[in-house]
Amino acid sequence: MSQPITLTFYRRCLRSLRVLSQNKENLSLGFDVENEVSSRSNYYRSWAQENIFSHTDIGGQNLLSAIERGEESRKWILRKYDCEDTLPPFDWSRFESLKKKN
């Protein structure tokens, strides 16, 4: 039941990573900007895969809590690197209805 919202959230993370990797001019990284941006992008991509899909099997309230924390972290990372969040707002009404069912 929670799998569609998990995939939706994962796609949001990947789109945010794309924004992060294109934001080279706002980062003060030293001399090897390409390598640093790639490294950070890969780190956050791995984090998203491990944390999102590891909770898929758990389901229920634990999965929903992980998605809620993950969305907060996604926004924090974008703010940290001065990236604009170009995604539409997360569908919290759908999220809340799933929470009530669990």
C-alpha cells in the first residue's frame, strides 16, 4: 500500500540531486568543483537508496515516519547548498490519509 508514496519520494530525491549537481556556482568547494559535486551527488543518491528502500519492507508507521524525516532532510540539503527547491510541494494530504490508515 505504501509503495507508490515511496517511489514518489524517491523520485523527488533524485530530482533534487539533479538540481544539486547543477548548482556548481553557489558552492565554495575549492579547486576541483566537478569532482566535489559528483562526490556529494553520489553520496546523497546512495543515502536515498539505502534509507528509502530499506524501509519499504517495514511498511506502516515506520515507513511513513522515514518519508517524513526524509522530506525534511531533502529540503535541508537544498538549503544548505543554496539550491532552489523547484519541485511542487509534497502531497501531505495523501501522506496524512496513509498515516490514518496505518
